[in-house]
Amino acid sequence: MSLGAGDVFNIVRETLSPDNPLRNAAERNYEEAKRAQPAALVAGLFAAIQETQVEVPIREQCAILLRKCLESADLSDSLWVRLGEAGQADVRRCLLQILEGEPQPQVRRKVADCTQSLGNQIICLLSDQRPANADSWPELMPTLMRLVCDGSKDAGVRADCVWVMKEVACSVWQILVANGDQTLQVLRACLADASQSIRAEAACLLCTLADNIEARAERKPFAPLIPEAMSAIAALAQQPDSKPLKSVLESMQCSTETADFFKDHIASHVLPVVTQIGKAHPDDDCKKAALEVLITYMESKPKMVFSKIPNYVEQVLEVCMLFVMSLDEDVEAWSQNDEEEGDQEEDFYMFGKEGIDRICRCATAAESFPRVCEALKAAIATLFQSGAWQQVVAGISAMCMMAEYIDDEATVEQMVVGIRAQLAASHVRVRYAAWGAIAQFSEDHADIITSDTWAPQLLPEFVKGMDDSCPRVALRCMEAFQHYGESVERDDLEPFLQPLMEKCGVKLQAGPAFQKKSITFVAVIAGQVGDAFAPYYGPLMPHLKTVIHSVLHKVEERTLLGKCFECISLLAKAVGRQGFLADAKIIMEAMIQATQVPNLPSNDPVKEYMMAASERICGVLKEDFLPFVPHILPGVLEKLTFQPRELDTSKESWNEGEEVNLAIVTENGQDKVVIMHSSEMQDLQGALECVLSFVHELGRAYAPFVAQTATALLPIFEFSMGEEIRDLAYETWAELCKSAREDGQTQVVGQLIMEFLNRALPKMEAQEAKADLFALKTRVDGITTCLKKGGPGVLSTEQVQHLCQVSLRLVSESLQRRAEGVQERAAKAAARKAGTVPDEDDEDEEDGEEQSLRVALCEVAGAIMQHHPDHFVAQALGNFVQLIQTLVQALPCDLEV
């Protein structure tokens, strides 16, 4: 059945229906129309858009659907291609016709969006082309220029046309450059237009054009427009509608090209206008956009900003400080907020802090941090002298942000003196900020502030801080100790152990927030003082058991439960096997129950905490841990299933701040990019470390689990994203060999060794020159470790011969590469002496890797000699003696093994 305009109208109306079945049916009909009757569908959409009697939302929806219909125009089976030349010409004509004549702003903007989307798809110019027009849509640019310059047209129509030009600038900038005089004239007229919208869109177009023009010489003719553009922006800042100003500021957030375009006018025009907006504009989004402009210019042209623009740094820092001082005056409400929410509600405060950090990072990269540091120190001194709490908090926050970049001990100590004084400030926000600064400096300068000079001064402050009258400040103090305490030496911490533990014991019985902090607090102390913590084990364990019992089946308290297990494992380590044995069964059973809670997410925090805790407890209990292995091990081995996957950019999506690892690997002669989330790699490494500890600590008692563990380890042998992961797997495999041998399972040991050799040797034999030496050495080390742990009687004469032949060949190839490197460096040295090449570092970076590989290969022979001496003498000794003789003869040439 032929699709008419009325049918299309009804389909579109029903796609907006709140009735789910009706809407779903309409969407299916729409997709079917796209497939079977594309021309009729497009014609119907255009008819509905142009029908002024139709409700505006439906007309807007038609424009949206039209844009989607025209997507992927470059694909051979796209709707655009199936329209044919005549249908395509109708689409181009209708879009420009509606853009010129549509009175309804919402509908017209949707059509403008459709126009730019199609233009960017079908106009494809090379960067070195400078055509006067676009052959694929010859009507587009002349029509847009005509409408923009026609003062009789509605300002909204003209503004939308400038907007389209801005959006397609990435595709037509060559045309705008080729018609440079006309482009310059149109931009100048628009920047002076009476319409606020037109001025804003013209300023955006200028920025976008500068961003896309590749050659500085071709950007230069447009630079005289910068003062006019900044005047237009200053005028926009005075208007009540802030949206046009925000749009312009976002366009100014620049690339290197945009910064280069504005560079001669930054001090005279850009900085005064934009800093004023950042400081005083009534709209918060415009303020943030202005600060972003200032910082992105710095990041794009750091050397220019730091060396050639006076007071740029100081003025941008002033804006940042105003942001940081934008703190809520309602201190009582702030005090009652959940401490874990942090400063999320104070968006300006966080934005300003991040700005200071970015400035410091940029200055450090440009070797200009001393200038920024001095500017910040002067600003901080002024803020502290004011005495107002907002200013003092801003000063402390600035110190936190610059801490990472300071490498001068005297400056660090000077700042810590100032921070310590504020720990006793009368205002709660100041005390809170000061404790945050202690935490930050503990991260960045632990070696200084936890020294035997500073520890006796700061540890008493923690004792007092835990009693702060504001719970949120007390929690911040305890959180700071988690960072600080990890680096304090035992001798410095022990004198304060009793008062700290007394305070912590009280907090442990408070609400959930204090319980979480207290448990981590205890874990840090126990980890630092070791057996000195034993007297506190008895009083603490009942409290920890109570917490576990109360939250064991509460999914929302999984982090607290995990922290409990971590803390108890550290306590167990402090008191030793006999001290912990009586509680071990109860705690391990609780751990096992915790893993059996149904419907847990894959990133359940208890699993991570439990692995680390089990590892420690196993080290404490030794063979008494064995009854728990069947229950704990499956969950740990489950983590070994994580593997990199091939990157598919069409399907991958990441959350903001999520870390991923990328690597290029070669399979069957083809390179491909693989990806793995950092959290997965950490879980995988943690699981391997846990299994390794189990096998090592339990020894022969682990023998019943050798087969299960070996099966889980095999996929890691081919792990392609980190040799440290594969090295851990090989070391664990060797411990499995030792466990089986100690249990008298000689056949199992032989099977394990053969499995390893069958996987590692072919890779070694196929090794190409200049290939991944690191991966090769990992395999070689794995063979050596397995042979040493496996003991005697596992290799035949033929296997010894084969292993030694492969090792000798690889040593010879490495020596050959070494000799070639010596010759190459000699030739370079001669060329430098003759002045034909510049001086450069004479060290070959691969020398160290090559020598380490040769040593590792010789260690294989050592492992064979240790457990199979007769086979070695019979099959390989003569070849190794010959190698030694060759090396001795080569010593005068400085050829090292």
C-alpha cells in the first residue's frame, strides 16, 4: 500500500503517544516505511513540517525524524542513496526553502539542524582544496550568505543561518577561505548587528572558523575581527538572556589553532572581557565557561601565556580563588550533611580547585611552576591575613592543589606549619579544610610530614581532632589519618598508640559513618605497629564481630563489611596464629557467608577485601587455614577469567573517570588493539597474588587443589597486556609443582612441567629478532622456576637436549644483536667525530634487556644442572663449554655475557 502524507502524519503522531503498545507499533511502521518506501516517507515528513496547522511538537518530531532518516548518507544502502539524484535534489531544495520561510523558531531550528547534518555528510573537501562553492550542494552556501545579509529577513532566520554556517564550518572552511573577502565582510556586519542572537552566532562562527583553518597564514586575515568580536561578547554579557553568551564562551574553549588565532589580542581584549565575566556575571554557567576559556588558552599555549602575557596567571588565579570562596554560608546545614557526599553540592568550589590544579599542572609541564607558585603563595598569604573563614578555606584549598607540584622541602614545611595552625581554628569549615590538606600532603609529601621531626607534632593533633565537636570534622580527621598513618614509622607511632586507640574504640560504637572510618583507622595502626597491637586485639574483636553480624546480610553495607574483614586480617597478623586461632572459625565462616549472598554485583567490594584478607589470614594460620580453602578458592579463581578483548569502538562505552588499558598485540601476523579495564587487571593481579600465597603457605597441604588451580591458570599464560601478570601466573604454576612434589605426586609434577613446556617452548622457538624481549624473558624465567620447584626426575634426556639447544640458540642470537649494536655505535661515534650527525645519548636502551635475557637463559641451564646433572653432562655440557670459550675470546672486544 502506497504511503501518503496523512499516513506519515499519523505514524509520527503515534510515536509521541504515551500508550506503549501504540507507540511501539508506530515505531515499527516508521522503520518499515524507511525500508520499503523511503521517498514517500521523506515527502510525508516534509509535508507535515510545512503544515502550519499541525501542532508544533509534531512538526518538530517530523524534523527530528527527517534528520535521522538522512544519517549515514555515505553508506551504499542508506536512505539518502536510495532516494536517487532527483529525490536528493528535492531534499536539499526543501530544507533551504523551509529554513528561509518557517516562522516558528522551534521548528526552524530543527530544520537548521537537519541542514547542517546533511551538509556535513555530503560535502567532502580535501584540506588543500580552495573551491568557490561545494559541488555536492551548490545552493547551500550562496543561500545562507544571501539570507544572512538580507536585513529585511527575520533576525531569527538570519541567526539560524549563521548557526548552520558555524556547524558546517568544519566541512566548508575551505570555501569560506576561498571567498575570504566576502566571509570577512559578512562576519563584520553580523558582529555589529542589532540582534543579540546574530552577534552571538557570528562570534561562534569566527571561533569555529579559526579552529578549523589549518594554516596560520589563512587565519590571519580574520584576526582584525577579534576586537569587534570581544566587544560583541562584552555587550552580550550585559544582556539578561545568558544563553547566547554561554554559547560563545563554549566556542572559545579552544584548541591550539584557536589560541594561536587570538594570541595577539589576549592581553588587550580577551583577558579583560573574559575575566570580568568569570568574576561577576550573574549566570553561574557563564562564569564557569569563562574560567574554562582562560584555562584552555593556557593549556593550549603555555609558553606564550607564561612568558609573554603579563599578569595572565595572576588574573586567572584570582578568578579561581573567587570560585573556591563560593561556599555555603549555612554552616549548620553543611555540618549536618553526609560526610561521604563531600563537596559535591558546592560546584563552584570544586570547579575552582580543579582550575588551580590544571594551572599548576600546565605550568609544571612548561617549566614555569615557580612563577605560579610565587603567585599562589602571595594570594594565600593575603587570604590568610583577611581572617574571614571563606578566604582561609580558599587559601588552604589552594595549598592542597599545588602540593603535588612542589619539590622544595622548605616550602612544604612552611605550608604544613600554616595548615597545622588551622587545625584548631574556631570555624568548622576551616578545620575541615585543614584536615583535608593534611591528607593531601600525606599523599604528596609523606616523606617530609611523617618524619621523626613532624610525626611528634602532628600525631597529637589527630588525638585532639577525633574529639572535634563537629562530627563531620572528626570524620575528616580520621580519614586524614588513613593517609598519614600508613607512612609513619612504628617507633614514632607507638607513643600515641594508647590515646589513639581509646578514641577509636569510642568511635567504633558510634553510627555507621564513624564505624567505617574507625575500622580503617584500626587497620592502618595494626599494619604499622605489628605485634605491638596485640594488647588491643581482645577489646576490639567483640566490636568487630558485632559489626559483622549486624551488616552481614545488608547489601547496602558491603563496603563496611569488607573493611571489617580487612581490619580483622591485619589484627590477626599482629597477634599471630595462637592469638587469632580461637576467632578464626567464626570470622572465616562469616566471610564464606558474605560471598553467598544472592544477586551480588560483579564489582562487589567484599570480594576484593576478602581476597586480601584471606591471603593474610592464610599466612597467619598456615595449615589451619586448609578447611576454608574449598569455600574461598572458587571465588578467587573466578577472577582469573578476566581477559583482554579486542577493541570495538562502535560498542565500547566508559563512564567518566573510568581507567582502561590498551595494547597492540599481534595474532596470526595481524596487529589488533585489545582493551581491558584497569579494575579488571587489578582484580586479576590480586587473585593471582592470593592464590600464590595459598600455595606457598600451605605447601603440600594444597595438593588436593592443584588440578583445579592449574586449569584456572592456563588462560593467563597467553595474557597479552602485562608481563607482571603472566610472571605471577608462572610463579604460581611453579609453586603448584612444588606442592605436588612435596605430596609425592610425581606424575602430576611431570604433567605440570610438560604442560608448561608445551606452551612456552613453541613461543620461544618462534621468537623473532628484535621481538618482545620482556615477554621472552618472562617465559624463560617461568621455565627456570618450574624446573627448580619441580625437582628431579621430570625431564627425559631428549627434553634436556631440546631445552638446552633452544636456550643456546637464543643466547647466540642475543650475542649477535649485541655485536651488531657495538658496531652501530662505533659507526655513529665516528660520524659524530666527523661532525656529520648531531650528538646523542650513546646508550643502547636494549642492552640491559638483552643482558638480562642472556642471564635468564643461562639460569635454565643451571636449573637443569641442579636436578638433572647426568642428562646435562651427556647432552649439553660440550655446547656450553664451547659457548664459554667463545665468550672468553671475545672479551677484549668488550662483549659481555
